Amino acid sequence: MLSMSFRADPQMCQPIVTLKALLDFEKGPHPWKNLVEPIAPRTRSRHLGERYQVLDFADDPVTYVENESRPQVLLCHDFKGNYLNDKYINGVQGEEQWVDYRFYNWAAIDIFCYFSHNFVTVPTLQWLNCAHRNGVKVIGTLIVEQKNVQLLRDILQSEEFMARVVEALVQVSKVCQFHGWLLNIECALESSKVGMLRDFVQLLTERCHAEIPDSLVIWYDAITKSGRVDWQNELNSANDTFFLACDGIFLNYAWDRQKLERTENYIRNYCPERRLHVYVGIDVFGRSQKAQMDTNAPLEQVTNFQFSVALFAPGWTFESLEESSRRDRLEPDDRNVQFLQMNDRFWNRLWRHLYVRGPMQLPFYTSFCLGSGKFYNRLGKTQSDECWFNLAKQNFQPSIPYTPPLEYETRNDPLSHWTHHFDGALDGGSCLKLRNDEHDKRVFACDFSCENDLIVCYAYRCSNSTTVDLALVLKAYCPRRHECMRIVCANANCHVGDRSNEMRAIPLDKEQSLQLLKLGAVSQLPLADTVNGWDIRYYYLSAEKLPPGIRIVDIGMKLHKEPEAHATDYALLGAIHLQAGIPTHRNYLAQRTVLLFHSTE
């Protein structure tokens, strides 16, 4: 039952449930089509290894692989039928609504599929903008199940009508600015019509490619070339006619090693260049396969074969907790913490098998907002004290899950990790909270050029400013020499080690920060020392003595505690902002930090 204080915008995103509505789509108003954000560019892919949560400054190669050359991850979002709180264009407000399913481990995802059991599932604006802001392409779903078999017969009534349906689907994708379709045909079809169904798949794929750059059409493994619904759970001669007509196949979930081996044999013998177009399905609920909190086991099997993977219904991490939450009458805050811990424990177990991609475009800003909250802040000041949920307001999220490293999982130690924090925020409804002072903790795997200098800024708050400080730590990398440098952005007196590849950045004082404004810099944070209880630090990193090609490849944070600090002391990271510098005017900044690599000194 909805809270009595529940309020929602009447404008909403809806599925298309009839063939007529699909064909008439262009006629209708589309009030949110101009609100879709473009996809943020991301780095090439990196595999961060077992210690993905810790920044390492050894002089080892930082290895990138081309995104198209490694297995892909498709996330298929089936959550209670969908079109829930996420369907409202401007989100919802209400005490119970802010604690809902949120996905934020985008760094490892290549394709997000919005799924429902409606005829044509159009991704909602909230999910489109949430995914696009984190650099992930989105596809919708066309589904025909046995109860609606007449829909399929109608689509295939003639080649001319089939072509009209294809054009309508392409227009839906173009207008709503998503990147293609998952085709889920789970109804029997007369064998005489199978050829036309295959032509439909091929034509839709061709027309999407022609009209929508980087689009894709993926076929779900259900109907075979005989026209029967017969899930193969592998790629073989019974379903390859559809695979060969589109961009990939989403294999059903009841596969085993033998079926993966047969799929591998098929790929090797007939289309070795298309191995990565096979998306092996894993239902996170565990239907037909061991999964849930052991989803890492089937994922490891898939990655051993170097196939791509389709993770279905990741919202299990939220849904599986609902019954116990109701039984225990948990308050929203407790339900939120429970979900975040469960969700990140789940993704933590998968992460070592996955590649990640992070931010690369300047300017870069994030306040780490997850897309919901108990209030809405702007620069630390409350704009609204109502609880809210709107995934479109989610900011760029970290490149790793934040649960403890694997060796800490059994310790139940709340101090061993950083978390999203909902009792304070600079912008939006949440920020990051750090208590543990071990190691430099990775926040982003990124790729920012130092060629035009860098202006680095972050906002933070400490529980005790005399005994606790929070540093931003940057990893600069020289690809030519495979050397790296640790740049510590903290207070003017912070301690750095004696190693030659470490240096302390000099914080700009208020006067020098204001000088940035005079020189033409634009900041999303005030050019001030503080704002509404948050401290702000600015740094100007000059590349005037750097060899060409130096890049920032990681951003992390490090908590420093004085000996007298309490174990429960913490720091909040409210926002990070990076932008290109002003090399032609850098000499006006006496407090600029001149970056030096030890090999160039």
C-alpha cells in the first residue's frame, strides 16, 4: 500500500501493448523525448584483478583492452513487472518510496535491457538517463508469449506489414533514444511462417543499424527453426538461423558445461568471429542454475569459455529481502542499509571476473547521489525535506563495489569499507562515507589527460576536523615508461612517503581559487573554502614539466586519523570535480602544483 504522503507526477513512461498503438506511435505526443541525456563517454576496458578495491603504485603496466575484444555484460532488468516508481518522468515523493531498487554498479555493464511482459517494453526515462549518465547503452524488449500469439501472426501477415512494424520499432528507438531491442518470442509458430520471422529479425537489425549508430538487436533462445518453443540452452543448428540474422543470442538459463562446449564447437566451426555475440543467460533468482549469492559460480564458468553473459533479474538483491523486512517491520533507513549491503556483497563476488570502464570526459563532476534520498540538497543546503526517488538524478557511480575485500567478508567489520551515506549530502540525496584508514581506496578507474593541466576540486566533511582528514589520491601514469606517480590532494601539511613517485599537491588558498574564475575556469562547486558545513579544496596541477602522454588513470581516497582519533570517526566525500586547466595562464597561479615524474626530474 502506498504511503498517504505518496505523490507522483501524472506524466509517465508506458509500454506499448497493442500493434495499433505501435504503428500509431509517431502520432502521439512524446513529452519526455527531449529530456533524454546522451551517453557519457567511458574509458577502454580494464581488468582490475583481485585487489580491485586498493590503489597500487608499483611501476607496472596499466593494461587496457578494446571494449569489443572482450566478453560483454548485458544486464536484463526484470523487476516485479517494471513500470513502477521508475515510470514517473519527474520521480516520486513519499516516505516509503525512497527505498526502492537502485542499480549503480554500472562500471562493469555494457548493455542495459529494460524488460517486462508487455508487448513492447519502452525503457523509462529514469532508467535511460541513469544508464546514459554512467556511460551504458540501453535496449528495449519486444515480447510475444503464447497467450498473445495472434500478435506474432499479425506482424507476419505479409512482407509489407512486417516492414511497417519494423519501421515502427525503429522509430520508437530513435524517438526515445535507446539502442535497439531484445526479441523474446516465446510462442509456437506455424513452420511456414518461420522464414518470415527470420526475415523480420534480419530487417529489424539492418534498419536499426542504418538509423541508430551502435545499435543492436539480440535474439532470446526460445523458438526454434521448426516453429516450436524449445529452449536449447546452447547455440546450435536449431536456433542459429535467428542468431545469424541479428547481433547476438541470449541463451536460456538451463545450460551446463556440455552445452557450453557444444556452443564453443559451433562457434569455432562456423563463425569464430562471433564468439562474443553469444550471451549466456544467468537468472539471478537461481531458476535452472545455481545463482543468487552464488552467481559468481556460473559466471566463472561462462568467463572460462570467453562468452558474453546476460544477467537476468539483478533486482533479486532487493526482492529477496522484502518478506523479512515486512516481518521484522524494518524502518526505511534499516531497509536501505540492508539492501545496499546485500547488493554490494553480491556484486563484490562477481567483480574479479569483470572488466570495468570509467569516466574519461572533462569536465567531470559527481556527488555520488544514488537517485533517491530522505531530502534533496544543493550545495549542502536542503531544497526539499521530502523523501524522493528519481533514478534520473543518479550521478556517475564508483568503479567498484564498496563491500569489504573478500578476505574481510567473514569478519562482519563495519569499519572495513566505505558506503553510500544518506544522512548528509552535498548535492542530491547521498554521498560517500569512509571510516577505515587502511590503504588508498580506489573510487574510479578513469582516463583523464594531463596535457592541458588539471583543476581538481573536492568537497568533504569530517566528524572531527582536528583528528581526521580526507585526501583525494590520484594515480598518474606514463604509458611509454610504464611508470606511475601518487599525487596526494589533502591539506598543506599532509605527509607523503619518501618514495620518489609520490608528491603532495598544494591546495589553492581562497585568493588563488578566485583567480581561477578570473582566468576563465567554471566550477560546479563554489570558489570558496566552505559551503554550508562542507570544506572545499582546489588544486591546480600543471603539466609544464611532464613528458607527453601522462594520464590520470585512477582516483582514490585515503582517510588519515591522528592517534587520538576515535575508531568511529569518519569523513564524508560530498563531490569530486575535475576540469582542464588554463595552460596559457598557469603562471598567474603561484600555488600551482608542478607535476614531476621521478624519471624526468
